[in-house]
Amino acid sequence: MSLREIVCEILDLFRETHLRPGARITSATLDHRFGTDPGVAVAIAELKDAGFLITPDAETVELTAKDFDAIQGRSFHPEDD
């Protein structure tokens, strides 16, 4: 899977399962969904650098208000960043 596809899948996961900013997904959930693909860590880092996710601890990613607005409006385009 390409980095762009992984980023979109992570955002889709938040869109499908979490309805508010501050929602969290654990690393175990991501591993269950994507396996142990090293691209997931790179995608998380890219989303974190872009301000879409934060990592409150080593095992959790959290949806920021910026990401929430983007995924609800489907306005996030990884190729644009």
C-alpha cells in the first residue's frame, strides 16, 4: 500500500468510527486494521507534522480539530500537502 493510501485509510477509520475532535485510536487498533506495515508509522508522522493528529503517548493517536473538520468535509487531499 502506498503512503497516500495508508493516510487515506487512517482518515477513513477516524471518519467511520469517531464523531468528534479529540477521539483516540490505539496502536493496537491500527495494527489490527493495517497489520504491522511500517508505512503506518510514516503516515502517522506525516499526519502529525501536518497538524491532523497528535500522539499523546506512544500507543495512541488523537484526532485534532483540524483533522475533524477536514474528514467531515472530506477536504483533506494528501497530494495537496
